[in-house]
Amino acid sequence: MADKTYREFDPWRAAPIREEKREEILETHYFDIDRVDLFSTDIGHFERYILRENDGDTICVLPITDKEEVILIEQYRVPNHSWTLELPAGHATNKDQKPEEVAELKLEEEAGYQASQYSPVVRFVNTPSFSTQHTIIYRATGLTQVQRGTLGPESPSSSARVIPLTKAYELALNGTIVDAKSIIGILNEYTRRHAA
């Protein structure tokens, strides 16, 4: 019997489509949009619009206090015209910023805390159907409260809320927390601490 390697899933196998042309049609601060011409032997020529993130991954911070509490940001989100509870998060402002530096900045600006330790928890693709955007979640521990920074104009009255992890877990499960990165971070932390 020959030795073979079997994988449950291989994300790097040969692509079923070929990219023929790519044209940038919109450039913004956080992302660009490309129109891409593609070809598949099954369906022929077709095009897609792809959102391409600038300046690296989105960075999300999961601040955990010594009492097993999570710090969430209550803020108004313009695209959905609704208030959300979210973990602090954001993007690099230039290509030289390291992910942990962005995590430190966002934790201080948005939540008003500094942490003595940051550790990466998970990296995921946000919307693989039309975007290259990835998010890294960092767990922040050893928290000290500091002066909050100034947020953008869309969240002039945002506030930081300290919520027990078990309550945050319930809010993620019952649909009160709807932000995907926050749900992933909270479920990951709760499972890590409470799974048998």
C-alpha cells in the first residue's frame, strides 16, 4: 500500500476559473474596488466587482478584564442606520504600522484602555464572495483604564461598556450583538474558557 496524504479540505488546489483582466474603478482610504473579467470552461466569460482592502488586515481587539468582563463599544453605524455593540477595531493608517500597534491604538482610542499583553486569537476572511478583507482578533489582557481618544464623526456619542463575558455570550447568541467580528471574538473566548 502506497503512502498517501489525504486532506479533509485543500484550499490551494487548482482554480476552476481564470482571471483575464483587472481594472481599478474606485479608490478610497480603506479599500479600492476592482472590476475583474474572468473565464470558466463551464460558463464562459463573466465579471465580478472585488473590494480590495488597503494597508493590511482589519484589527479587532478583545479586551478581557481580570473579572472575565469584555469591553464593548456602543456606537452608531451609518450604513445600517442603527446602534451596535462591537469590540474595538480598525485599520492601519499606513503600510508601516504593525497589527499589534493598531490593536494598541484602537483599544486606547475607542475603549479608553491600555493592555500589558496582546495575543492573536484568530484570523478570518470577512466576506470571501466579494472582498479580500481579513480580520485578526487580538486578546488584550492586563488592562488599565486611560483617557479615551477622539472617534470619527459617525460616532460622536459612542461609549465603552464593560459587560461580563457570560452576558456578552448571551447577547451574541440572541442577536443583540450583530457585528460578525465581535460575535467571533466573544464565542471564541467563551468557548476557550468554558468548554468542557
